[in-house]
Amino acid sequence: MSTTISQALQPAFATGEFITQVFLVSAALFMLLAIAMFYRAVKGPTTQDRVLAVNVLGTNTVVVLALLGAGLGEPSLLDIALVYALLNFLMAVAISKFTVERGGVL
Amino acid sequence: MIETIRTVAIVGFILVGLFFTLVSATGVIRLPDVYSRAHTASQADTLGAGFALAGVALALGFSTTSFKTVLLLFFIFITNPTAAHAIARAADEEGIKPWTTDDDRTDADLYEEAMADE
Amino acid sequence: MSELFAGVLFAFVLAAALATAAFRDTLTVIVVFAAYSLGMALFYAFLLAPDVAMTEAAIGAGVTTLLLLLTLAKTVREDTDRLVERVNIPAVVVFGGLLVVMLATLGEFPAVGADDAMAWYNPEVTQHYIANAYDDTGVKNAVTAVLAGYRGFDTFGEAVVVFSAGVATLIVLNKEVFTRE
Amino acid sequence: MRLDAESDTYTESQIIMTTVRIVAPFALTYGLFLTFHGADTPGGSFQGGAIIGSTILMIAFAFGIEPTRDWLANRTVVALAAGGTAVFTIVGLIPMLYGDNFLAHPFFEEQWGIDTKWGLEAIEIGGVAPIVAGVVMGMFFVIAAGFVVEEVDVDD
Amino acid sequence: MSDNRTLVPLSASSTNRNTIEYAVRTALADGPATLRLVYVHPPEVHADDSREQAATDLLKRASVWANEDGEQFDAELTIETAQLGTDEYLFSPSDIADTIARDAIQTGANRVLFDPSYDPGIGAPLLRPLEYELARFDAFTVEEAPAGRSARRTPFLARTSLPQIGAIFVISFVFYQILAADPTYWFEIVTGVVSAAIVAIGLSQVTFTRNPTWQTPARLVRHTIYIPYLLKEIIKSNILIAAVILHPKLPIDPRMTRIRPAVWGSLPMTALSNSITLTPGTLAVRIDGRTLTVHTLVPAAREGLFAGDLERAIRFVFYGREAAEITSPEQRGEAELIDSTDEPSSWEQDDGAPTDAAEEERTDTEPPTMNETDEGDDT
């Protein structure tokens, strides 16, 4: 039903260019923070640090997708954000098992 | 008038969200060890995401789509602390000692320790 | 303003890709690659290809990382003291040359969504799909119409390939996992 | 080093288990939702199948792979992957039985008045999604079982 | 010389520590034993001393471990070390197997125990072929140490029941219709019912460990009071932590603490520990039964944790108003600062070792709780 939803939403976005710009700029700023967080993924030092950084990046991605969805007038991007919201913690859970005895308890 | 208030509110929410995400990024970079970094990762970041998503929900108005942002928020609030816990637990299982104030180990030392453990 | 976003996103993806290539330790590479996958999903979303972005999200967040981690847990990881991969000079030279050539042609490409964009290279077919997909198949998502309808043979092949990949893994690992009850 | 067998045993984290208990139904529902809505909204059966598979991976990581495999029964996984391929093939072959082409969806409308749409839905929902979900789960369990050279009885 | 002799071939491997531990534990189970640690040298074109030195180091380290582990038992443990293959050219699995077998028979070993990732260094993982070769000899048994620690798991499947299936069905169906955004279209209803049925039948055993009870709705109502309270707490302490993090001097004082909150059952514990983690300054690191190990970032967060406000709120949500009255963990003496997560807690003497979560749950006298999110319905 994507067409009907986005049509129904048109009035909401009619608040103007300004809000659209706000969403796009803030998405860019969130991305800038993402680069800062990525520093930790590169630096480490431990694997846990890296996973932590990627986990934070995942949350950030959810936000950026939502902002993009609002900024570009494309509500379907929220569905993609939902996938990350549901599955993002999987890697942290996996690594918590993996680092214990090299996966011996998997 | 109402439109203006709404616009201001949206911008306000997003700015607050940006601020807390900035705190989170700063914390992730500045703090000394994995345990303290996990603090900001799970907390400041969750709140930042919460405010930003609230801004988006406000912009979308009362519709089924804006309900999805509430769902997003709900799942983030459940899964993020769990992820932080999982990471901290993994660090503890591997025997990484938490940093304390009387501890002058640097990142490089922690790295050496991590490599020696493996 | 969307250019600003695209620029920052590009920097992020580039950094993630370089880090993925540079790290030597496999575990680190897997973790950093997950960050790259996040960036790519954002790129697809930004270019309004939600189907592809969704695939990247579902596969990147859920499946790839976990399967790679599991494989790593079940095999022997080379212990290494070096953090980053050694740079292979001849490879860098070849790649640099290729990069220059590609960048040189980049300027000749039409903009995304432009009238002379590549998507219109074969105007009859593209236009036909866009104009008739809904009437022909009754499906609103043109991507699905093409995948399952017009290009059904191809999709059938892909489905069989996925199935064969599963069977092949079974054979290669010589497991009787699925025969014992 | 904690030595006595009790404290040295690895126990799963309650927090992770409970969170997975909560999230798993939502993830599975969402996977099924995407599968059923491939025709009209972005996403589709491939993505849906991947998320359904991920749900099982989630459960396996939280509760242990062996118990999950015992619970799921190998038959389910094989049935999903092989059944999906069979459904896809059969839907494609039906028009051929009546002398039309392989996967000729419009045939259903001409012959029985079933909208063309349902042909597409059938191969998406009944074919692609189960294949992807089954193969994701299957590969996961196979890799988890590890590499084994020909079984040798070393006990005697 | 005792009858019980175990031969352990060692190579550079990350699971050596566990193997030694396992070897000592199983060997000493019935009386005094001898542990013979051997290193089999791989064939080498250029013999050099560094390899031999590495082998010596490895064996020395392994004996230290074995001694350490052996002290825990009454029976006496003798440790021998040896390096094999220094003067031979060992090429195939059968060569190595012969060398190990010869040594085992000469020294009278009755058991050969392998590390799960034993690799004699001749280029391929050869554990299986090796075990196969060694199985030819009758003088000793061949065994492989279990990989890693044994994991104890509670059975994750509960018995399924109609209320469980019904509850999941409703939650799943509602979620589906929210996503579908058009509950009047027949296609959504049909697929929604199909999906919800699949989810209900598939996951009802996983999601619930108990039947939902009549208390569930009351908890739901109390949840709606809890969420704003939690949000207020989160924002309040987030501002505090933000000030700390952005402060140029970074005035943090991280410490590990341990508390035993007066909360029972796995869902309330998870709700509590996730709330603790969400509240800035505190992070749940471990959970063993009812004992929570919490990492705290600043003293203020520590005080808040010990005062037990969140704990009280969780009790209010799950057990009602009366339960909220229990005193704070600090007053109960169930909160402490710790230096290492390995040290036993001060209250452990009272009730023995920290028991497994499930056991603790089973012996609970508290009202049984619904092991599913009540918040799930809020969506």
C-alpha cells in the first residue's frame, strides 16, 4: 500500500522545504557522528570495543533511516529501519558467545 | 501558528537527539575502557535515538507510519541495553579488567593485554 | 542538502571499506565489515532503492556476520601480532591505474535519474515494464513484477542456486546432520 | 581459575535469553509480513525469508545451537528448502501441462480466472521465502556442526 | 608409580588451559595419577633452537597449570614432561601416532588425551586421522578433551498451553495489523491470521515459560506508570553523565559493584537489569541467579543503585504496592564494592554458591510471573 500511504502523507510534508532541509542536514550530522564512532571500531583495542562501536553505528543507522524517510518523503525507509531495530543486537549477542573459549560454548 | 510550534518542536527534538548522540560519540572515543564505553553506547545513544525519532514522529503527524517510529523506539529500548550487557559480559568472560582511577594503563597496554590473552 | 548527506555517507563507506581491506585479523575484519554493510544499506536507501536496502539490512545485520563468525569459531584462526595487512606495492599500482581510469570515465556518466541515464539505454523494455507492469501482473511493486513475472525464469534459476548452495555446503562439510533423526 | 565443576560451567545469560524471548515473535511476524507483502511494498520474500532465518539464528545464539536444532528437527529445515524449490517448480510446470510455457502466469487467468497476481504471489510466498529461510538455517546448523572427517569409532 | 597415567600431547593452542584442567580433573577423580605432557616436534628442514625453546616454554607453562589445578584435589599428582621427535623426521599422521604410541607404551600410560585443537604442525589439522591411527593400540584409550567449558543450559522449551498460544497469537496479529496499516482489506486479515498462527505455534514454547495469569492485566497498568518514571530517571541521569563526559577533565571513578536485588524470576530480573543499564552510569555486567554485577561510572550512580529506587519500582510493577516497601539493598547488606568479578560475594556464605538461575526460580516462594514482556502489548 506504499502509494496510498505516501499520498496520505503528502499534507504532512507540506509544512515546507524548511523541515525537509532540517531532516536532511540532521541526517548528514548524524552521519558525521557515525564517522567519529567508526574511529573506535578501527582503534579497538579489544574485539568488544569494535563490536560496541558497530552496535552504536547500528542504532545511528536506524535514526538516519528514519530521518531520511521523513526528509525524502519515503515512508518505506522506516521498514528498513525496523529490520535494524530488530536484528542489530544479534552481533553483540553472537560475539558474547564467540569470545568465550573461542566459541566452545556455542 | 500551530504549524510554527510544531516546526519548532521538531527542530528542538532533533537538536536534543543530536546532542545526546554527540555525547555518546564523545564517550565512545574518550572513555578509558570497554566497560565505561558501553555505558554511553547503551544510554546516551538510546536517548539520542529516542529524541530524534520523536522528532520524526511529530513530522509524520498522527498516522500509521508515525506509529512505526514508536515501534522502532520500543525495539531500540529493549535491544540496546541487552547488546551493551552482552558486550560487557563478553569482556568480563575474557578477563578484561575494568579501568579504575588508580590505574594508569593506556589503550596500548590494554591492547597488549588483549593480544596476550588470545 | 542531500549532496551534503551523500558526501558524508560516502566518506563513511570509504573509510569502512578501506578498514575492511586493511585489517589483518579476521575477527576484526568481520566486525568492521558489518559497519560497511550499514553504510551500504544507507546508500541504497538514499538512492531510493528500498528493496536493495532491505536485502542489505536483512542479510548484513542478520545472516552474513553470524555465519562468518560461526565459521571462524569452527576453524583455526591464524594468530598474528600485526594489526594491519602488509601493503602489496604492485597491487596498489595496478589498482591505482584502474582507479584513475574509472574516475576519468565517471565524469561522462549522466546524473542519477537524468533523461539520458543508463536506465533508459534500452528504452523500449524499460518503458514497457514501467507502463505495463501493473496491468500485466496486478502487482504494485514493479521490482516484484519484474522478478517474479517478466524475469521468472531468472528468478527460478536463482532460487535453485540458493538451494544448491545449501546442498553443496552439506556435501562439502560431509555432514550427516540432516539424515539422522 | 575457578576450578570446581559447578562455577566453571558456563551458564547462559538470563538477560539475553529473556530479550530474545521477547523479540523473536516480533521478528518472525515481521519476516512473515514482508514475505506476504512483497507484491505491494518494498521488501519481499527474499528479505522476509532472510529475517525468518535470522530469527532462528537469534534463538540458537541465545539458547545454544544443539538444543535449537533438536527443537527445530532437521526435517523442518529440509522441508522448507526442498519444499520451496518444489513449489516453485510445480507452479511453473502447471501451465506446461496444458501446453503453455514454463512459468506463464497469465495462463491461470485464462484457464481458471485466477488473477495473474496470485501466480506471482505463489512463487514468492511458497517458493522463494521458504528456500531462503531453509537454506539460511541449514547452512547455520551445518557450519555449527563443524567439519568431520569420515566417522571413525575410536572407542574400541 | 601409580596405575593411572595420562599422556597429553600438546601443541600451541588456545584451548590448552582447558585441556590441562580437564586432564587433571578426570585423572585425579579416582586416586593419585601421573600426567605426562609431551611435545612432538614437527619435521623441519633447518633445526633451530628457538623451536625447542618454545616447546620447553610451552611444557613448563602447562606443568605450572597442572600443578595449580592439582592442588585443588586430595590425590597426589605427578607431572612429567618430554619432547619427542627431536631426532626423527616425522612426516605423516601414522609416524606421529607411532611416536606417541611408543612413548605411551614405554611409560605405561593407559590413556592418551588430546587437546581439541591439537595440531602437530605438519601442515593440516590431523586430529581425526591421529586418533584413528592410535585407536589401533590396545594398551591405552584415546580421548579428546571437550572444547571449552561445558555449558549448562536450562531447557528452553516450556510446555505449551492454550493461553500461551492465544497470547502470542494476539500479540503477533496486532503487530501484523499495525504494520499492514489497513486492517479492513481481506488479504491482510487472512495473511495476518496465517502469520500469527505460525508464530503462535512455532514460538509459544520459546516465549513463555509460564502461563499468563490473571495478574497480567494489573501489571500492564502498572507498566504504564513505570515507563514515564523510567524515562524521567533516564533523562535526569543522562544529563548528569553528559556533563561528566563533556567535562574537560573527565571526572569518572569507575568501580565494579555487586547487588542482590529483592526481585525474583527471570522477566523481572531482566526488566530490572535492562533498566539499570538504560539508566546512565550503571551497566549490568553479569547476572548469576539473583546476583547482579554492575559496573558504575560515577559515585552518584553508585549511590542511586544502592538506594534501590529502580528495584522498588520494578517490585511495584510486578508484585504490587506492598512489595515496594522492602528496604534498600544497602540496608539489607546486599550491596558491595568489588575489585574483581571472580571474588565471591559477601552473602554467598549464607546460601552456598550462586545457584543456577532456573533452580533459584523453581524454589521461589514468590508468585510465579509471566515470562513475557507486558510491554509487548503497549505497542
